[in-house]
Amino acid sequence: MEALRAEILYHNSRYYQFDSPEISDADYDRLLRELIDLETRYPELAAPDSPTQRVGAPPLDKFGAVAHLAPMLSLANAFSAEEIREFDRRCRRWLGSETAVRYVVEPKIDGLAVNLLYERGALRVGATRGDGSVGEDITLNLRTIPAIPLAIPRLENDADRKESEAPPVSERIEVRGEVCMEKEAFRKLNRRRVEEGEVPFANPRNAAAGSLRQLDSRITAKRPLTTFCYAIGTAEGTLLRTHAEVLRALASWGFRVNPLVETVTDIEECIRYYHRIDALRAELPYEIDGIVIKVDDLALQERLGAVSRSPRWAVACKFPALRETTLVEDIIVQVGRTGVLTPVAVMRPVRVGGVTVSRATLHNQDEIDRKDVRIGDTVVIQRAGDVIPEVVEVVKDMRTGEERPFVMPETCPECNSRVTRSEGEAAHRCIGMACPAQLRERIAHFVSRGALDIEGLGEKMAAQLVAAGLIGDPADIFCLSKEKLLGLERMADKSAENLLAAIDRAKRPPLDRLIFALGIRHVGEQTAKRLADAFASINALAAATVEELKSVRDIGPEVAASIAGFFREPANLGVMDKLRRAGVNAREAARQKAASLAGKTFVFTGTLSRMSRSEAKALVESLGGAVGSSVTKTTDYCVSGNEAGSKLEKAKQDGITILDEETFLALIGGGKE
């Protein structure tokens, strides 16, 4: 059995890492069947990292949440050679023009980003990117993907290693990668789905994302998923100096790394690589939508740091969107949750980059007038960022004279209320307070994943509740009864009970989620978090003045005015009162103490006993401090937990103040509430 496992793992590496299989698929399947048979007969001899563990497990009720040890940042975008050069200029300005900067360039895989946490060499947790800090636990699904090692061979220390061998793996290491489905595998999967009477997937990325979000991992195991790994998150004690070394280490540990990765010496080489990969794009066996440029030196990455949610040391260079021509058959109007009327082009269906497109937003009347889009026009369309369909331009040479200009209606198509346009705004708005379109959208937003996240209450259910007259505002959700729900289509006893239980669980949301759920104009998820940090309760936020709101980081005059105006509106205050009376009470954020750690940088090593690493980081940042991933000249404190790694030794060598957990908690004022 051990010999079989070793042989299968070897062939896995030949197939997934080196794209050089030595045996046929049939021979590989024969080896796997033999191992499955032996493990069935002798289950006590089955290994936890056996290749047979990829068949999946019974369904889960719901995915759990996983906090990443290091944030999974999103990348800023560049769309031209000049924007790529500007990225280089920004790096040099930040580092000093005399600093030599070398880059690593790699294809940008069009898939789903995941984080793989290994402890003592074994895969423990796999998660989606989520919001960058917290993702969804999809470990069982990720374990079914053959290209993901279930275990990494470990050496005790660097001294045991020969020069040709892999570097040692730390106690805990996060490996980041992209899960995707290759083009030919995608085509075969869709052919099979059509033959079996199922709806085909729109594109490989959707197929990969849908496969990873299966509650039944046995379904995922049947999908032809693969990965490319491209980074390490947290890796205590792993002494790597460059991103190129990181990629070589990942490959040596058994991870699949893209073979087209290159190290280059200047930005012009990056641009030449960009054009070369763009020309290769159609020939590659997997989908890409650009390249990624990263500063190679990890110490320089540390110096560059991040801005907002993006690192300064990397940029995603997107390829031009794929374009096609089609006919605008009609222009209709959709009404959103804030009352904005959005014109939408209804087009003759056309495939763009593997996806059938039949509608595209035209944004507003000004945009229609600027592009001179008319009903009956032939237009060029593209998928912006290879995702969102948009009309690029009108092919005016193909006009026949039968085309009809579009004019925004004077009354709302949903409720016949008057439509207005404020001075200085591009948007037309319905002013009807009882507009059913606004209510449907407002309810759908209120219960969405980033807001109160009420399971079972999606857009369709929200539309049903509004149409049945059961809810007239978000607070009415918490007044629903089983008797009312049973009157809805396809609503049985059990489903009604499940929905009511989910509604009851949503009565104690985090403060930032409740703020976001209210649908205040200009207040997205990040702004809601800023407000929750600054104001300890919804009542404190409602009482805040414009000046107080403007003092919050990233809140400008327009956003402040929008928030203050929302809480001055009597109808909104009435809904807030109904929510309180229904028992909705946000988990109030602890008030921030004075920024006592402003200007101080902390580095953590080892395991803390009273809180997780992410919780400790959040505490430091809430007090104005910063948290680094490695010990540098700018580090002020090294917090040492159990089984501290090499960071502790480096901190001692550099004369940096060492704090044990108790001293750290005393410094920040007691830690967790």
C-alpha cells in the first residue's frame, strides 16, 4: 500500500506539476483502483494523505468562516503599457530611485483564489478569499483536487537539506493559489451536462467557482479542477528572500506552479512579456485575463507595503477585452433599490469570450447621448474586465435610417411615480416611496451575504414577499409568521420553519453589517466597517453630525452628508424603530481607545493562547498600530507566543523589544473584551 501510494503521488507530480505524464490515464486509474481496494480491506492501514482521500465526503449544511493568518489582498489594475510604467515609477519613488528593482512576471489565471493552511506538513484548512480577511471553509472540496498536495514532505531544519532539495516547511504555512478548469476539460464537462439534460456552465471560471461551492464534496470530486499556486501568506521560519525562491519552493513541495513564470530585470521586459503572453492567450490550455507583475525582493515588498486593500509591490495588467458586434433590439429601463432608473440594451444574443451576451447596461441618459446609441443600431460590445458586458461604440456606417433614439421616461415604469433628475447628477430617480422595484431591491440588499445574510431569503423570495404584500420595509421581515409564509408558493412547514429560524439568527448582526444592510447611499462594506469602528452603536451613528462623520477616515463631505441625511429622514427613523421593537440589536463594536500605539509596528511569532493571530492584529490596528509579517528595522515590538520561530531570534539580534503574551495584553489594555 505504501509503495502504491508513493507511485501514485509520483505520477500525480508528473501530470500536474511537470505536464509530462509517464503512464496512460487507464494505467493510472488501475493503480488507484488497486489502492482503493486495499484500503477498503485494510482501513486501519489507510493514510490521511492517501491519494484515495480525494473522492469527497457527505454534504455539509453550510460553509463555515475561516480567518486568514495573513490578509489576501486584491491587486490594483493596469490596462496599458504606460500604466505599467507608472507602476514602476511609483515603486521607485517609494523605494528611492537608486534602488535596483527586479520583477517576477506570471500569467493571471482566470479562476478562484484560495488559501491553503498546512500545519506540520498536513493540509488542515482550505478557504476562499472572501473579503480578504475571512473566507469560507471549503476544505473538503479542495481536498478532492489532485493538484493540491494533502501533505508536504518536511525536513526538521535547513541543515538537514541538500542543496538540490526543497527548503524546510514551517510549522504553519499558508499557500495561495488559483483554482481553475482547463478549456478542454470544461468542454467535456459541458458536453456531458448537455447529454444528461443539465444546464451547461457559461465559462471555465463559473464552472470552477460553482464546483468549489458545492455543499456535497463528492460532486466537486467529479469536476476536473486543477490549481496554480503563486504565493505564500504566512510561513514562520521559512527563510526565503525573493518571490522567485517562493515559487521554486512551492514547486519543490509538490504544488503546481505556472511554467510561464519569468524573472526580469526592468519594466520594459515586463511590457514585452505582457504582449508575448497576450499573443499566446488563445493557445494556452487554461483561461487567463492578463499578467501579474511583482517586485521580486521580499524585503522590498515589505518596505513598499500596501495601500487600502492592494499591495504597492504588485499590479495586475489586464488584457484588452474581447469584442463582438450585435444589434440593439430594444432599450428598457430597470429601477434599482435607490430609485435610480438604469437603461439596459436588449441585444441579439452573441458569444463574447465564451459567454453568451444579450444585455448590457447603458448607465444613464448622458452615456446614451454621448455614444449616440439608438434602438436598431449595430454596436460593438465587450466584457469589461472579461466579465461585465458593455457597449463600446455604435457602428454608424451600418445605420439604415430606421433606428429610434431613446429618451428616459417621465414616469417610473414600475409605479408610475414622477421621475426627477437633480442638478449636477447623471441619474434619473423615481421619487415614489412605495415603488415595488425599489422595495424588492432594498429587501434583497438587506438580506444579502454582506449584510444580514439571511439564509433562504434571496432575491426570488424577497420578490414573492413583496408581491404578496407581506413586507413593506426591511423591518417587516422580522414580523413574518409561519402562517403568513405557508401561503407562499412552494413553501412547506419545514422550509417555513428554517426561514424563520434564519431570520431569528439575524437579529444580532455585527454592527458594520447592519450599517451596510440599511442601504445608505455611498456606504459600501468597507465604509460600514469604518463607521462601526468609529461609532460604537447604531444610535451613536444616527446622532452623529456631518462634521463628526467627516472626521472618520475615508469619509468625505458627500458621504457624510448622505449618512446624516439618511438618519434625518422620518421614514427611515420609523424603520429603525420597527427594527428595534422587533428585537434587532447589532453586536456593538467596542469603542476604540485612544490611538496609543500610533506609529508602532508589531511582529507576531509563535502561537498565542488567549486569542488568534488575526484577533491580536485587529487589536493592534484598532489602537493605531501596524503589524508586519517579518522583523525589519522599523519593527518596534516582537510578540512571542508558544513555539516561537526564527522571527524571535532575529528580533533578539536586532535589539528589538520582546513581549510575551501577558506583557503584550498589558500594553494594549487587557486584550479581548
